[in-house]
Amino acid sequence: MLYAAGIENMSSGALCELYDEMDSLVRELSEELVLELARRDELEYEKELKNQFISLLLSVQRRHKALVDSKLRGGTAAKAKDTPSTSTAQPGSVSVDIMVSAICLLLFFR
């Protein structure tokens, strides 16, 4: 080791001082690491929310396009194909749950 000889020749007082400096440095770096990890988690959560919002938005756009297409064709075949059978929404409207989720996400990101 490069510094082994220097440390071996240090007095106990100097070694205690060095120990205190190293301990302080470890504490500071540990606190910084915890803050950075928390920030990373926040960013990851925000990314997940944004991805969910984009998925919901694309779903709403697809349903809207299917509705417009079906109205142009004068039928409901396209709507029936894209809408789950468990939907409680009125024919020709977008699912209320999707709209509520999209609005909540929009308000969250303001």
C-alpha cells in the first residue's frame, strides 16, 4: 500500500483525527447517496405516470377516431370492435373511467 507506511508512523491523536475526517466524509456521502436515490425513485415514478397518461391518451384518441370513422360510415361496427363489452359508457362516448384518469393525470402534471 502506498500510504501504509505513513499511517503506521502516525500518532494516535493524528489517527483519531484522520478517522473522524473519514467518518464525516462517509456520513456526508451517504446522505448525498440517499438523496440521489430518492430523486431517482421520484423520477422513475414520474416516468411511469407519464407513460400511463400517454397510453390513456392514445386509447382515447383511438376510440375517438373509431367513433368518427363509424359515424362517417353510418354504422357502429368500428365502435363495437374497439369497445370492451363490459363498458358502461353510452354508445358513441368514451369510457368515463378513462376520461377521469386522463383528467386526473393532466391535473397532476400542471
